[in-house]
Amino acid sequence: MKKLTRRQFIERGGLATGVAAMAAPALADADGPPRKLGAPTRPYGERSRFEKSARNGGRQATGVLPSASRTPLQDSVGIITPSSLHFERHHSGVPDIDPGEHRLVIHGLVDRPLVLTMDDIRRLPSVSRIHFLECSGNGSGEWKPQPDSDAQRAHGMVSCSEWTGVPLSVVLREVGVQPAAKWLVAEGADAARMTRSVPLTKAMDDALLAYGQNGEALRPEQGYPLRLLLPGWEGNISIKWLARIKVVDTPYYTREETSKYTDFMPDGTARIFTFDMEAKSIITAPSGGQQLRAKGVHQITGVAWSGRGAIRRVDVSVDGGKTWKIAELQAPVLKKAFTRFRLDWQWDGSEATLLSRCTDDTGYVQPTRAALIATRGLASNYHNNGIQSWHVNADGTVRNGDV
């Protein structure tokens, strides 16, 4: 679509009158009574009381503790998710861990087993990288979608942060991994002792021992004081409250990689070790539960990501996939991170169906929901990266278009 000048945007959107109307009260206010002094500084910053965006909860793990919450993608801007709005998924509540008492044990097929304190870990060379984190169950409800789903309920178990920590490869080189080693077994300090098998190749590639998120310490819900971060892979394998790494020669086939976090297929078999989160995109505005208030120019925007690399292209359709236009990608475009996309759209007040379809730098193209079902059936609960549809009604209300 041809880019509009600022003046064209205002005129076509019918905003010129509104802008003029808003200007008068602002000028009059300057001549009004003296303004009151504002609030003083606070030890820890808070957002405006007028901002109400919040996570919603999911299933109850024990009847009293929420086990999941979702990021309000429909309210997001840019590519970074505030730490306070990052989605959560935990299996036995959030442990309260004193970092001064926490230890990371590294043993198994190594020459020099180590026990590291948090002070030890912070002394090591660190890096900061922006990566998304996505639960492999994100979008599970969209196998059988509900008409009132919004972006948060449909796909909100994904977030993107700047993570700070020590490359795991640094520590593994220090302990001296033996030739027979092929896997790690990572274990958390939570009551569930969440445990996953990790290929050594991934551990030596881009894995992080992360202790920071978005410029400060991890939140307890995100694994404070230490978590394993495996960029681009399903969230469950990025073990939180990391307490132990055992170097081994074979995967351990734990509960979280056999009875759970596997993909059941129509023929009765199951895909196992489906680590990569494949390319996916979602339009966040306009999206389910929102409303267009007037005809004219609206900006379609959303986020795309791929666990295999960087997003190279996002196509957007406003007619249910009959025609597509290339969206603009907002810089920076990073590997294994959110990429914000935008497209100006002239809405004439008629019904429309909005879709986004992304392509990553491996050439992988986001599939339709129908194509996923044709291949994998409806027995799976994980790895749903199908194209999401939003339907705009003539009155401007927006609902899930997949039902």
C-alpha cells in the first residue's frame, strides 16, 4: 500500500476536525487556575493509574495457585514485553529463593564438577540478548477456537524480553565436558523439580544462564535468581529456578518430554523433542474484542517471531486471504525475537477478515490452521502456529474469524 503523508492520514481518517476541537480546551486550560503539584518520586516506578492492561489467569494447578497467565498482546507496542506482563507458566507455584543461599551444581560426564553461587555466576563474562519465550501450548485453544477470543486468550503465552546472563558454553568449557557427553539434564529448584533433557549442541550454541530481564533481576515468576534460557525453543525447556545440570550421554525421557510436551498425531504416534517454536505471527490491532470507531485509515499492526531465526517478511490480507500486501517490518529485526509489523489500511465500513502470514530466513512460511489440522489432526495440544483470523464487522467490532 502507498505510504500516506501525515496530512493525508489526518484528512482521510477524518481527524482534522477532532484535532482542532481538542486544541481549544488545551489552550484555555493554560489560562485557568494554577495547577497542583504532582506526586513525589517513588522508590520503584509504577505506571499511570489510567493504564489498566493486565495478564489474565489460566488453569488452577492446585485449586488455589494460578498455574498460568497470559500477556495482553493486544495492548502491546514495540517488541519488548514489560517484565510485569510477561506470561507465566509454572507447575507447583513460585518458590521464594534467597539468592545468597542458591547454588548451581554441574556434574556428570565432566572432568571438574562445580558448585556455583550466584556471586560466582555474576563474576563470569555476561551478555544481553533480546529473545522471545513461548509456551509450546500457546494457541492450544485455537485448535477449536471460541468466537470471543482476543489476542491475549488466543496467543498470549508468548513474550519478548532482553535477557542478561552467562553463556552456558562458558561454564561447560570450564568443567571440561567429556567426549561421551551428548545431552544435559537440567533441573529446577521448584517443588515439581521441573526437569528436561537438553542436547549438548544447543547448550554450546546460544543457551544462557540468565539472571537478568529487561535491565533488572529476574522476577520470581520468571525463575529468580537463575534460569536456563534456550532461545527459540519451547518455553518448558528453559528451566526456571535452575539448580542442577547433569551432563549425560542420552536423554532422560522425563515426564515433561514423554507424557507431556509431545505432539499426538492422527495415526496414534507422537512427535517427541519438538524443540523449535516455528514461525508465527498475530495481528494485535485490530484484533478480537476491539472496535474501530470510525471509517478511514487504520494501522494494522502485530508481532511475528521464529525459533529458527529472523523474520524476513510478513504479508497481511484484509479479504480473508484472497489478496495479500507486504507489511513494513519495524527495526530492529532480530533472530529469535519479536518483530513488529505495520500496514496502513483504508477501512470503508464494510466487513473484512484480517490475516497475517510470516516467513523466516530459513524460507519457512507460516501455515494455515487448516493445513496444520490436515497434517496433525486435532489430538495435539502443542505447537499451534497456524494463521490467526480476525473478522471486522460492519459496526467496527472485531471477533475471532476462525469460527
